[in-house]
Amino acid sequence: MSGERLVMATIRLTTAQALVKALSAQKTVIAGERLPLFAGVWAIFGHGNVAGLGEALHGARDVLPTFRAHNEQAMAHAAIAFAKASRRRRMMAVTSSIGPGATNMVTAAAVAHVNRLPLLLLPGDVFAGRRPDPVLQQIEDFGDGTVSANDCFKPVSRYFDRLTRPEQLIPAFERAMAVLTDPAECGPVTLALCQDVQAEAFDYPENFFAERVWRPRRQRPDEAELLTAATLLKAAKKPFVVVGGGVLYSEAETKLLAFCERHGVPAGETQAGKSALPSGHRLNLGAIGVTGTAAANAMAAEADVVLAVGTRLQDFTTGSWSLFASPNCRIVGLNVQAFDAGKHRAQPFVCDARAGLAELTTALDDYAAPAGWTARAEAARMDWLATAARHTDASNAALPSDAQVVGAVQRWSQPSDVVLCAAGGLPGELHKLWQAGAAGGYHMEYGYSCMGYEIAGGLGVKMADPAREVVVMVGDGSYLMMNSEIATSVMLGLKLTIVLLDNRGFGCINRLQAATGGAAFNNLLADSRHETLPEIDFAAHAASLGAVSRKVSSLAELDAALAGSRSDTRTSVVVIDTDAGVSTDAGGHWWDVAVPEVSVRPQVVDARASYEAALKDRG
């Protein structure tokens, strides 16, 4: 009627209650089933979030489950691994108190940032009203009254916002969801929640809580970029594909396989892309780069056109940009993110991996790589498999190598299993030697190479796919950094199989130290300052956290322990001592690690000379 205004329906809620209600309304569709986009919230409560967000989460516990962990960084790692195992189709939120709980999550935020994974961080913050300042755990800046500890999240967040009024939640949440679900922008989002604002009420519009379904955006390629990419590949005599994690996030593995088969193009896998192609396929040459196979690296070194699909092309993939050695080599960067697509003067091909591969295959029509190139790739693959088998075969050595332990786990594993790792020497051995089963069966955090990710990450993977056996391989160094989520896995009834390799220190960096001319120093326990060397009983420690634990003294005993662990109903930990000095010397590639120009150690002087020669050789 004339003169009347429509009155928008509202709901009066606290900021925290509104946030939780909005999170619960976000949905996704996977294989035809409508599911909550947020599978839950990890929470360790403190004075900055227990009263506001804690009350809100309790009220929604039947629709948005809350999970308790033992370490803030670890619970964020679990959320990251869940998102990765879910191929970014589902995600989790993480909340902490305002002080050390918040800053504990900064490292995990960096993991999500580097790996382009969605993570919603909800740290408590100081009072927006400032009446009780300084509150417990408040960081004070002498020159800036707006600073809090949560400013640490700014460089490791794709989007950061601090809510100082209840109504700010509406635009902040919309922006957060846009970033978390965008294939190109995807990464961690931090909404810092001032603790007084969490408890303040506002009349929120009802439509803010309407159910919303998020589906992955599949950007099609620009016509000119498609034509250029197809023209380059049609002229290629030695084409090669680098398989990145974007293939899995896009669910493009079938399209990639069809592309390689139709056009006879061999492929090498990054850490994030491993398992996108079947490990037994004739054109899958395995790992590429610093920790790559001899097969993949040899073919990549000769390639004249490299199609880089869904990869950041970091230094371990490119051998510090020395791997693609052909002087006329051109890179075609197929990526949803233009920043990655154009790296190192690549020809950008900005699009979704699945859509881009499909249209590129059509554009190439009947193009096929020269038969001789494809045949060389297949032969190189078979040679490498024989080499790898020699490194993974069992022996009677007093201390087995990491590779031999990998071999034992491989022989025990089933195709549906997921093997997970993160840092140290194991990622290199697994990248070279592991034969992944089904897609998603290889889960490696090597973008940030974050020690301590392993066990918490395994928990996140198990939450994403409870039907699959999750095998966590971890060194003693990473285990000592973060192991508390063994207790969380037992508490939640989520079984992991953890294989703990004890080489008495940081064996990987010890080997790097020696390779750059350094003296054995501060890496292995025996080479560190000590009064008494600790005799750590890892099996007893794991048992104290609730796990089934076994210490084995040989590869034969490892085989038996693994066989027994399959039937365990709760998390199982198997401990084996390994040789800190041995790694797989086959395959691999140069990596740029700067050596001091001046040193009193002749070993360092010699290493510097070798380093300078390598730099010269690589231009």
C-alpha cells in the first residue's frame, strides 16, 4: 500500500550465535548428496572464546559438531588435511583463545596459505571497547592501539578481518565464503573475534541464514590462450606434463589420463599431484624434481614444451629452475590462478584443470608425440622401477634405510590406503619410491614442509574418509614436535596406523649439512650439546596416549607388526630404528642451497667451489 514500507524479518542473536548459524547454513553437493560445507569446528576454549563462541557452538552441536583437540596448531593441521582430502569441496573451522592459542595457529595458517587450502580461523581477540585493557594475554603495541596478536595472521591469510561490531559479521562472512570457495583465491581466512563483540546482540536479517549451496567454479579457457597452448603443443617433438595438486582439486584425473593417452605425452608428478595418475600407467614416470625419479627428470630435461597443470612450480619441482634444460623449452601454465600460470615467463593458460584439459584435447585433435619419444619414456619408467625395487627390498642390515621401511609399508598396504607424511627425509623417499593406489592415496604436506603436521594431518584425512586406512609415516623429530593428536584420535574413535622411524635426530638436515661441507652439529642427538643422551621409549609414550604400540627390531618384525595393526580397532604405532646416514642416491636433481663463500673448514671451501660450478653450469 501507498506509504507503507516492507519490514525485513530479523533474528536477534549474539555475533557468535549468528556466525555459528551462518556456518551451519552453508552446503555443498558431492556425488549428488547435499552435505554441510563445514564438517565441524575444532575448538580449544579459553577466556577469549569460551563464553561467546563456546556458548553458540554448544547450542548448535547437533548440526555443527565441535571437536576438542590437544594443541591449537595440530587441530588446524587436522582441518587443513580434511580439506585437502576432501579436494577443497568441504572444510572445517578452528577457534582458539586470544593469546598463545591464537598464535599457535599461525604456522598452520601458513601451511594452508602455501598449499592453497581452505581453512577458517576464528581466534578470539581483545575487547573492542577497550574498557578492561590490557586483558590477560593481550599484546600491546606502544605506537598502535589497534594491534593485537592476531595481526600475525595478516601475511598468512587470504582474507583477514577483525570484528569490532556485531553487524560487521554480515559483509565479513560473505567475503570469507567467497575466498574459501574460490578455486583461484582459495586459502586461509581469519575472522578475529573481539571477545566482547562475540557476546553482543544484533538484529540480523533472516536471509543472512538462508541455506546456500556452494559448487566449484569451473573457469573455461580464454580462446586466444587455448589457441596459443594448442599451437605450442602441436609443434612439440618432446612434450611433457607436470602433474600438480590442482589436478586433484579439480577432480581432473580422468581428463589428464585421457590427455596423456591420446597424445602419447609422458608425465611427472609433484608431491601434491602424486596419485592423480595411476602409478602403474605406462606414461606415469613418477616423481619430478629434486626428489624425482631418474625417468621423469631425464625426460623433463629434454622437453621442448612442458604443460604444467595445477602446480606452483616451486623449486623442488623445477630443481631450482634448472631442470627444464632444453634451451628452447616453453612452459604452458594451466592454472586457475594467473599468478601461478605465468611464472618464469610461462605461456599462461588460465582455467580450471578439468575444463582446460578437455578443451585442449579437443583442440589438439589427432596430434601425438613422436613414437620414439613416448617409447623412450616407457623404457625409462621400467628402468626406474627396477632401480627403485633395489632400494626398497628388504635386507639383513642392522639398521634399515628409510627406503626399506617404505618398501615394507608398500608391500603391506592396499590400493585404497592413504599414506601421509610431511617433512624430513621421508617425503623424498616416498615421492621417489611410493606407488600410490587410488587417487588421493598419497597425502604429502610439502608446500610448507611443516614438521608436526603428520599425525594431526592423518586425523583430518581419516575424518574426511573414514573407510580408508590412513598410514602416517613420521620421523622421531616430527613425532617429538607434535604427537598429542594420538590421544585425540583415540578419543574420537578414528584409527590411524603410525609408522615411526627413529634415526635419533634430524637425519635429513644432517645429510644436507654434510653435503654443504658442514661439520656434524646440532642435528643428530649425538652431535648436539648434551649431558646425557636421552633413551626415548616411543612405544611406551604412544601407549600412554592410548595407542596400541609395538617396537620392532627388524624388517621381518615390521612386516608382522603391520599385519597385526590392520585388525587393531584404535590407533596403532609401530616403532623401528633406522640408519640416519642413508638415503636413496638414485634419481633426484640439483637443489640450490647456498654455501658460505668464506670458511675455515676446507670441506666448506670445496663445497663452495662445487656450488659455484653448478651455478655456472645452470646459467
